[in-house]
Amino acid sequence: MDFGFIFSSALGELFSPTTAAYALAALGLAVHFGYSGLLNFGQAGFMAVGAYGFAISTLTFDAPFFLALLIAVLCSVIFAFILGIPTLRLRADYLAIVTIAAAEIVRYVVTTNQLTSVTGSANGLAAFEGTFYSMNPFPEGSYMGMNNRDFFIRVVGWGLVIVCCVLVWLLMRSPWGRVLKGIREDENAVRSLGKNVYAYKMQALIIGGVLGALAGMIFTLPRGAVQPSNYGTELTFFLWTCLLLGGMATVLGPVIGAMIFWVVLSLTQSLLYGLIESGAITWLTTVQAGQLRYILVGVALMLLMIFRPQGVFGNKKELAFA
């Protein structure tokens, strides 16, 4: 086995566009659950809304990039209102059930045959990334071993992660953020002080949802295609894994968690494939190895929850919810 290639490929996932998208979406979950106590299991729905909002506005309405971006963000805000108005008064476990159902509804709506001309049904949409890459300021060439398109999406993706992290950090240090933390700990106490708990929860849901929509765009732009199968329930649970790995009520935690998640996932897959191809493992096929790596990540996550439930950067006191 070429261990140098295996480890370099795994380290390459540290700053991939997919890792940046996961970091953004997990940061949105940190706003939802880590800071506000909203148990959202439908973040994949916000990612799908952002991706499809951008793709449809570009392909169907020929919208320029920034207008398509604005439409995608507005779609996520509308989705947050539709989701939040009837559900934010529910208890955490009921909210989780409703949000995961809402994400599945979004996925099934875009696969409807009657909307094939707009959403592409199960085949999805493609060739909508041209307006984005037309803004690429980097001329053709090699940049740190990447072509100009790959380098550009990484710069944009991770630049967006940095900007959003700073904004969330500033928000959570403000009086507004302190109210959110109070709602997470004991919303009845916050309500007794005259604060509109429902409005604060809605604002947190919208902000986290916008981060999810931006993540959906970063996730789909390098692929040049958006497909409903990419936004299944497992995506939300991968995002929760990233959040728990890094630490829930932190800003850097989701980012580091996403990096660890993708490095470990890539490393385990490459090692398993290498062992199978070399004949060291004969009782597994490559297809089974692809499933086994998720089992290994799940076991690692269970061990993490047992021995360090606060994650890498988390504070154990933050877990003491009312």
C-alpha cells in the first residue's frame, strides 16, 4: 500500500469544498441547538432549499449569480418561517420529529414527476455553476496542486466559513446571544423577564437555516449538479456528528469537527480499500468496506460521547440543559 498517498489524500479533505459545506451547515446547527436548544434534525432540508433555490433561479430564470444567491437565502428564510411558526412552541423531541419530516418533504417534493421541468425530478439539475466560475479571478494554472476552478471554490468556501464564524462569534457575545443561551438553559426564566422567547427562537432558526442554505450551495457548486439523493436524512446525522465531535456551544467546534469527520472517513476508506486490494483482507468487498467505514465512525462517535461528551472544544457545563 502507498501510505504516503493514503495520508496525503486524507489530509486533502481538510480544506475541501465538501468539508467547508459541512462546517457551515454544522455551524448552523450550533446556532440551533448549541446556543438556542432547538433540536433540529432537518438541516439537510435547509441545504436542499439553498441548493435548489440557486440552481432553479439560474437555470429557469437566468438569474445572475448574486441574485440567485439572494433568492436561495430568501427561500431558506421562508422555509424557516413555514417550519418555525407551527413548531417552535413544541417540546424538543416533538420539534426533532417535525424537522426531520419537513426535510424529507422537501426532498420528495423536488422528486415529483410533475415538477420535472423545474427540479429535474430524481435526476436533479446540472450545468448551473457557470455564473459562479465566470467570476473566477485566478488565471488558468496550478495553485498548490489544484487548477484555478478548484482553488477558487476552496477560497470562496473557506472564506465564507471564516466570515460566518466571526459573525456567529460576535452575535453570541452580544446581549442577543446571551438571551439565546438563557433560553437554552431555562426558557421559562427568560420569559419571566419579559423576553419574547418565540421571536428569539425564530430568529435563531432563520440564522442557522441561512447558514445551511449557504452550505447547500457550496456543497453543490463543485459537483455542477444538485440531486435529491444527496440531501437524505443521513446528511443531517453526519452534520450532527461533526457538531458533536467539535463541541456544540462553540464557534470553532463545528469547523474542526467537520475536518476531523472527513479526514477520518477518507482515511478509513483508503486503508480498507488498500488492505482489500493487497489481499490482506479477503472477507470484505470494496462495497462492504464503504459501509464498514460508517460503522467505524459510529463506534468512534459512541466512544466520544462516553469519554468526552462535550467534544474537542466544548465545555461540559454547556451540556447541563434544564
